[in-house]
Amino acid sequence: MQERIAVTFDFDDTLGPDSTTVFLKQAGLKDIAAFWKDVGQMMKDGWDPVPAYLHHMVETSKSADIDALEAWGKSVPLFQGVEDMFSHLRKVVKDANPRISLEFYLISSGIGDVLRQTSIADEFTDIWASEFHYDEHGQAVTPRRVISFTDKTRYIFQVQKVLLEKKQRANLLP
């Protein structure tokens, strides 16, 4: 029976720089500091951090459409060595114990339409991230899924559940 190890990652400031800030700069937002200051004020007014930044992004950015987000995702910079890390870790684990497989999961408060387009997206067994609802023109109109910092623990439980289900199915095979 194959054993599995799951490794979970956040994205922003873990695998690459803050993708939202860099996107907003690329989209032409002139005053990034003012954007984040406004988000901070929203939080003082009772907003949770992630819905605040997603809502403010929709209200502020004229380029928060699905095409722009996906295009940005294809060029998101990663920290040095990240692209090689996954195959390296798989090799280390295989050399240590060939019965163990490694699965990677991405759990992020960042924007899923961006993260699913990155050069490393195919490395992940699954990606859970915040999402926008888009109108008929592909323009982001409101957050559809918000993954807050606390919600991430829910998805870690989901990873554990997936691994347990795979193990249970493997035990049923003759």
C-alpha cells in the first residue's frame, strides 16, 4: 500500500511576493499604499481582512476582470528555487522511502483565478483560494468565496479527509 504525505502551502509571501499588490500595480493603480490604508480602515470599521481587500479591489480596480487576472497569473513571479522545489522534495522522499508519495496543496486567501495560472499550479493536487463572481462581461463584481486566515484550517482538515479516503479505498482493493 502506498503511503502519502501532504504538504500545504500558502502563496503570497511564501512561494512568491504578494500577488495582489503586484497585480494592482500592473493594472495601473497609482497609489498602492492608499489602497491598503483604505483596507485597514475597512477593518477598523468591522470588516474581516480578506473580504475587505477583495471588495476594495473590485471597487478600485478597473482591470479586475477574469482575463486580466488569468493573464497576470501566467506571469506571477516566484521566489528563487520554488519551481525546482517540488521535484526535489519528491526525489528526497522517494529516495528515503519509495512507498511514500508526496502531495502538495495550495490554501490561500489570494485569488484563485491568478493562482491556477501560475507556472507551479500543476504541482498541486488541489488549490483552494478566494474567488470572485464575474458579470456577463467577465468583470469581477463581488467576492464569491473568501478564504480567511482561519478558514485555512478547514481546508487543512479537507486535505486530511482526502488522504484518509484514498487510504480507505486502497485498503478495499484485493
